[in-house]
Amino acid sequence: MDKKILMAIVVAAVVVVAVVAAAFILRPEGRTGTVYYDTSITVPNMKAALSTGLIDGFISWEPFVSEASMDDTGEVLMWSSEMMPNHPCCVVVASTNFLETEDGPDLTKRFLKAHMDATEWMLTANQDHDSAEYTLLVTLAQEFTLRNSSVVSAAMSHLEYKYEMDSSFTTALEEFTDMYIDLNITTNAAIADMGYDSVSDFADSYANETLLAEAGDIEPSSTILGTVRLGYLVGDIHQMAQFVANDPRVLDGDKSIFEKYGLEVAAAEGAPFSSGGAEMDAFVAGDVDIGYLGAPPAIVKHLNGGAKTTIVAQANIEGSGLVVAKNSGIESLDDLVNKTIAVPNVSSIQFLLLKIALEERGYDFVVKSS
Amino acid sequence: MVDFAKELRRYFQDHWRNLLFGLLSVSAFLVAWHLYSYYLESTDSDFAKYVPAPGVVADAFMGWFSDPDPGTSVWVDVHVVASLKRIFLGFVLALAVAIPTGLLMGSLRMADALGKPIVEIFRPIPPIAWIPIFLVVFGNWGAVAIVFLGIFFPILLNVQLGVRSVDPVLIDAARTLGANRGQVFTKVIIPFLIPYMMTGIKVGLGVGWMCIVAAEMVGGSTGVGSLIRISSDLGLFPHMYAAMVLIGILSVLTTGVAALFERRLSKWMGMR
């Protein structure tokens, strides 16, 4: 390269840096008190990062919260249920392309019936810790999450499996969407682009309650009527319903709940997914028919990414927690100012809940610049 | 200043054909991209939003100058500085280790015999493969370690080659003029190495950018690579593409700075 052209490039580089620095200096001031977040640590590694002092705390889903608090690495500062009581967490999402196929609606209703049966089985089992069902549930949870029995027991006591979508669910969807608009992560324009009149119109329409209601009438079938490609997140105890419904031990025989209702359920290509965002990408790629994931990625990837999906049931509420190091002196959210908290990723509900909680107190929640 | 303008004009006069063709091909690419994006949108394709039009991407890019990035809610300079810091650190570390090691392995048979098996085992493993391990073991320095690994081998190999390729006539000439071993080293071998080292550095920088983007995409909170992943996670595809453009620009700028540095160094060493 000619020397003069090189000089031109270097001058351009200097100009770019100067402009950026000017924009940086001239930007508006932040509020009093900033809490920092770090998305570079995967959830299973958060406990180790906390004990080495790399982070001051982390927020994640069960069973990783109970795991950290039970071995004295940390203590739970706040459960997600305290940040937003009864907050929706994981949901069951169906691809609208799948619903438009001939068998789609019927297979989805069968799936939902199995989901409801599995959820009710877990709720009953959780009520009596001495029952055989509870022992089986704990065993299944151990197999799915690869954590020991006391951890999964504790984890399940902090969440509630639930499939109904009531008005508090729709209100929560609206609140999440409003928060995303505040954060500039999505826009009213994107919502309009997807064909909704407003945020409340979106919250009302995105959840399809009809299929769930009609699923109540589904009868068992002696033959397999169809296949469903299932998406779910790796080791996420919120999504136990699909694991329970897929296991023959639950019905005491050689059929699983899915098979009882005539379904062959296979893991979708790419499952188990490491994040809800990745699972939504798989929906768009046409690899997933029905999937379990968190409500926020189901919202964000639908509005921003145009994913043709609809929510057909809830899977659980609550079940996440904010953990800080033992004896750290952190006793409330106010003590988190200038501290660094690990979050799973920006599209997670954990991030959203903590962001909402901190904003209410007037704190900024900003990524930690290294 | 007048001199520079004259040179620039001269450059255009000599290269106008190349510039014109370059402009044509870039324009054709942009038009094709726009048409594809339009096609996806008008046929209501499932992944229409995954291929935004060039204009939308440009809007997102320009938006970074007036507002914080929506996905990470910080100004983009935070990410640029984070990536540049990591590349610079990894680069400097790689230089500090690879040059002496290359010199040793190039000039001493024993060093070569000791080092060669280890180099040959680790060199073919793509640095990217180490990302999950380094991010845990080295924590915040994980990305720097990946960049180090990526830049280390090209520089090492090129320095080794350079040392071995020194024209023996030059060494003899220096000796005849009374140079001792140390002077032969600093006045003959090291200046001779500079072009080889620069080749290694240029290759290394290219690999280094790939490494930093990959490492940040897998597990980064800040940096242009994590900008890609986070934008994609949130469905902010225009910003994802804009981040890719940003990386391209930064890569060209850093290579340009490195080439300028080479010029300076060669001149100082008396090679030009």
C-alpha cells in the first residue's frame, strides 16, 4: 500500500476515535447509582465465579440457585417471586406453520393434554413428600438436571408448575413488552409490523387459549397418530413437564403420557438448546413444532425476528433467584450499587426481572465494561 | 498538504479503473442484497427479518452515533474499546513470547528439537476450540488468551523461518568487518527478520480478529463479538449486521496501522 494511502487510513482512524470520544463525552448523564451485569459466564459456572470473587452475585434459574445456597457458596438475596409475585417464566410455544398443517391442531391439543396431565401429576407429587410419586419425581429431576436429590428437592419448592393462562399472565406479558420498549429492545413499530394494534392487543392475541381449553376433551389413543418435534432448554427444571410426559415410569407401565394420547415426541434438531433465543431461531428454521422456553425470548424473537409462533400454555411460574456471596454484607438491592451481577443473557427473564426491580429503585443496570 | 493532494490526485489518475470496478462490484453486491431482502419480505418468508435491507443496516449503524446500543444499553465505543484492548494485549503478549522463542528455535538445534513436537501438536488445533476452557480457567482474560494463541503460531513460525533464511554471505561480511556475535545478531539477523515478522504479524492479526470475535460471541459481555451474539439473541438483526460491518472496518484500520508501523520500523532499521 502507498504510504500516503496508509496515512489516510490512520488519519481516518484518528478521526473516528475522536468523533466517538466526543459522542461519549457529550452523552447525557446516568442516574444516581449503577449496578453492573456480566453475561459472559454460563449458568453452570456462575457458582464457581461467585466463590472466586469474579462476580458479586448472580441471578439464574433453579436448580442452580439452590445448588449455590445449599453448599454455603452463597445465600439467596431475593427470589424472583419477591421481585414480581406469580411472574410467568417458561411457556409452551407452538409454530403457527405447524398449526396450519392438517394434523397440527389435533396433535397440539394432544400435546397440551399430556402437558396438563404431567403438570398435575407433578403438583400432586409435590404435595406429599413421602409418596412414591414424589420419589419418582425427584429421580426424574435428577436425571434431567444432573444435580443431586436434595438440590432438586429444594429447587422444586421454589417454583410452581402451572399450565393455565389467566389474566395475570396476559398482564405480565404486557408488562414485559412495555419494559422491552422502554429499553429500546423492541419498538411500537415492530409491534405494528407484526400486525398488532398495540401492546395490549399483542399480549391478548399472542397467547392462544382456545387450544388449551379444547385440549381438556382429548381422549387417550391406542395408536400413534403423529409426531411432534420438541424443543426445550438444557437441564431446565422449569420444563420438567416434557420430561415427565416422556417417561413410561410415570404411568406405571410401558407407555409414556405422550404415547397414551397417541403422540410420538422426538427431540428437535438442536435440542436441548442453550437459550430461548437459540430455540426461537430453530422455530424460524422450521426445526421445532412445539417447544418449552422462557416467555421473554418468545416475545422478543416474535416481535423483532418475525418468528411465526404462538403461546399455547404456561409451564411454570417463578423459580429464579438472586444469589450473593455468603457474608458479603449485601442485604438489599440498594447494596448492589457498583457491584457486578452475572446474568444468563440479555434476553432472559432473569435479566428482565432484575432490571425491573432495580429501575423501580432508580438504579441503572448496565453491562460491565472490562 | 499540497504535496499530499498532488499524490492523492496522482493515485486516482493511475488507479481510476480499479477504483471504478471496485465501486461497481460493491454497488452490485448492495443491490443484490437489497433485492434478496425485498424478495423475502414480499413473499412473507419465515426468515424475512433475518436478512434486513442494506438501508436498514446503515440506519442501525448510524444510530450508534446518536444513541446507546439497544441490545446492551451502552454506547458502542465501550465495545470497540473492549475488543481493541483484548486484541492489543493478546498481540503484545504473543510478540513478547513468539519472537524470542522463534529466535531460539531458529538458531539453536536443541531448542528446535525440544519445541518442535509441542508446536506441531498444538498448532493444528484451532484456537477457537479452546474457548470454553479458557473462558473458565482464565476468567476475564479468557478472550485475551485465545487471541494470544491465535497470533502466537504465525509469528513463531515466520520468525523461525526468517532466522533460518538469513543469507550466510551477509553474516560473513559482517564478521569480516569485525562484528562480534551480538552485533551480528542485532545488525544483521534482526533487521533481516523484519519482513518475515511482518508477514507473521499480518496473518496473526487476521487470525486474531477471528479469535476475538469467536471468543466474545461464545462468552462475552462486551466487545464487538458479543454485540453480534446479543443483537442476534434479541432479534435485533440490523444491529447484528452493523456489528459485522464494524468488525470489517476495525480490522482494516488495525491492519493499516500495523503496515504503517512496518514502514517506520524498516526505515529505522535501514532497510529502505
